[in-house]
Amino acid sequence: MIHLDPSFLIRGLVRDSAEDRALRKWLKAGEQLGMSTVAWTELLCGPLEESHLELATRVVSQRVAFLEEDAAVSARLFNESGRRRGSLIDCMIAASALRAGEPLAIGNVGDFRRFGAWGLKILEA
């Protein structure tokens, strides 16, 4: 499965964007696409048109629960990566993908690059 960051999915909802092309390629290849429940929450905070929410629901076949072990990893990522304001949710999204050992497709490389040191595999469009 490929985990999606909300910014990647939002860009992927724009027809013919690089992210849209990547999503179509992965779906055609039979890849399952998922998001942590934390990422899904961030997506739902919008703004998001109803038609985009319906499409996102069809594209994202799995919403992965955020577990207690994810909380511990998130805190470690947050503390060891400089305790940057506004980065806790990114740490939580990264922790879910790390636990699953699956790549994370991201829209903003700068938000997640630092987690590569902990083994996060990053996919870009």
C-alpha cells in the first residue's frame, strides 16, 4: 500500500496534475492507496468540495488507525527533528507509514524529508 499525505491527495484531485497522473498510474497498477486516520482528519478539515470528498473516498481504499505505538514514534520524531511548530501532525502521519513499512506520497517534500533519517520512504509525483 502507498500512504498518502493530504497535500498530495488534494493536488491529486486536480485533473492532469502530476499527482493526478501518479494516482492514476498506481491505481491502474493495482496499488492500494491509504491514509492514516490522522491524515484523513487533516483532509476533512478542508476546505474540500463535496465532489472532491466523494472522489477521495473512492481513491483512498484504507484509512489506517493511529495506534499507541504511533504516538510514541510521533513524539520521538517531533522531539528529535527540532520540535518545529506545526509539524506534529506530519510526525503522526510519518509514524503511521513507518509502522507499516510502506512509502508515503507527499506533496511538500520539505515537510517530510527529515524523516528519511528514520527510514521513511518518500514518493513524489
